[in-house]
Amino acid sequence: MLQVLRRHWPPVVIMIAVAAVVARDVFRSETKTVNPVLINDSLQWKLPSLAALGDDSAASLIRYGRELIVHTADYLGPAGNVAHLSNGMNCQNCHLDAGTRAWGNALVAAAATYPVYRPRSGRIETLSFRINDCMQRSLNGAPLDSNSREMEAMLAYLRWLGQAIAPHQKPTGVGLASLPFLERAADSARGRLVYNGQCARCHGAGGEGQPAPGNNGYAYPPLWGPHSFNTGAGLYRISRMAAFVKFNMPFAQSTHDAPVLSDEEAWDVAAFINSRSRPDKDWSLDWPKISEKAFDYPIGPFNDSYPAAQHKYGPFTKMQHPAAHK
């Protein structure tokens, strides 16, 4: 075919035609079907041992990846010693215990479940794409160079962390749990009371967080304001925030087996936190298939007649959205 093109078409036209074919193939590769992720409640996961790591270059890369998760701001924050890409929060602020705490946004199955199709982007995402998504949303920053040592290290750590989990398997305890819906809308006024009683002592009366020793990063992250996650982050969805709070907060007190807050308190304090101002960016390309949009993502357009306020705070029980009834 290229020989025919060379005889009859000028070079610039050939370049355009070849580029169009490449773009078509890339698009197909991003939207093709992959094996679904299976939630396996009987699958137990055991964390590998850091102490068992050797001293070779592969082990050093894994350790560096973990360090980047725990102390992201030291390396990539506003005063980072590698680059200035993020808002000063650490990955561990949302993925507790370096991504190893059950129901604390655990990352144990990340390597096993990617690449995977995600409705928010409308494409098949690689693990490096997902890491950079977090950099731009939860850390309100800029993406890493996909060929950087930092990206390689994070990928190495996540693969090491999930080495015992088979591809496309998701054991119970990874990510976040789900809370039963309230029969009413979550109430930010009630949530303010919960926040003042349970959260302010660590996160501050104004949600500003508590700096880590040395003032680089946060011991307790800001929950709103200019240094917090932006409106594209997963925790801006109230169901995700409520689940995170329910089984993990107050920090060092609550667990999945022994939560401190009631379901209502978790929903209400999540409403209060997400009612506060935070960085906003243009996420108009998110959820390209509106029918796949998360029921509690509060920015339109929507695939139903419910107002934005109901998508943000509920009640969700009557929404005819499949994801609202999982």
C-alpha cells in the first residue's frame, strides 16, 4: 500500500494517512475489551516482607517506590528534592499504611487489576496512567514522566506488593468498602458537629491539616482548601469519602471490624467535608459515556432528571442507576 501511495501522493499526505491509521489502532487498543476484574471474597492476601528484600537494584527500586508512597511530598511536593509536582500531600494520606491497610484504600491488588477499563476516562487504563491520574486529582498536581525512575519505582512497589494475587483477581479488603444508603440526604450541618467532635483535633478547625515534622508534607492532610484534593478526585464522591471515614477515622481508633462512627455520622461528615471549597479543574472530558457516570459524581451533565445537589448528597435509594444499588 505504501508503494502505491508513494507513486501517487505527495509525502505530506502520506504522513497524514499513516498518522490516521496509527491513531485508529491506538484508539482501538484503548477501548478494546479486557478480562473483567473478579471480586473474590474467599481470596486471602498476605503482605510480602520488606525485611526479606535483598540489597540488589530491584529491591532498592521497590524500597524507593514505597518511600514515594509514604513521603511523596519530600520528593515531589512543593519543596520536593526530585521535582515540584504535587500539593504537599502524600499518597499514604489516602492509601493508608503505604497502601496495605484493609479497607483503607489498599493498593494490594492494583498491579493485578490493571490494565482495566474505567468509565471515568472511558478507556482502558494502564497502572502508570492511574498513578498519574492520582497525581493530578488527589494530589492536585502534574503527572510524572512515565519513563522516570519515580514512576518505575512506584510500579515496582505495587507489583511487589501484589505479587501473590493472580491477574484480574480482587480480594476482599482492597480499595474501599461500601456503606448502606441513607433514606435521607446526607446533612452537612450535622456533619459539621461530627467534624468538630471527631476530626478537627487532627485536621484543624479550618480543614487545613497538620504539617509533618520539618514542615514538608502533612501528618494529617488538609481536607479542603487550596492544598487539598481537587474536584476530580475519587474522594470528592460522597460514597467514597463516607466509606473511607467510616472504617478508618478517627485515625488510629477506627477499624473495619470496630468503627467509631455510625453510618449516619460517616455520611454526614463526608457531606460537610465535600461541601467546603477546594481546587477545581476542567474535568469535562470525564465520563464520556454519561450512562456510565457514577451516581454520586455531582457535576453534570447527568443521565437522569435528578438535580446536582441530589447527586452530591443523596438520597440515592430511588435513583435508577445500577451503580447506586451495588
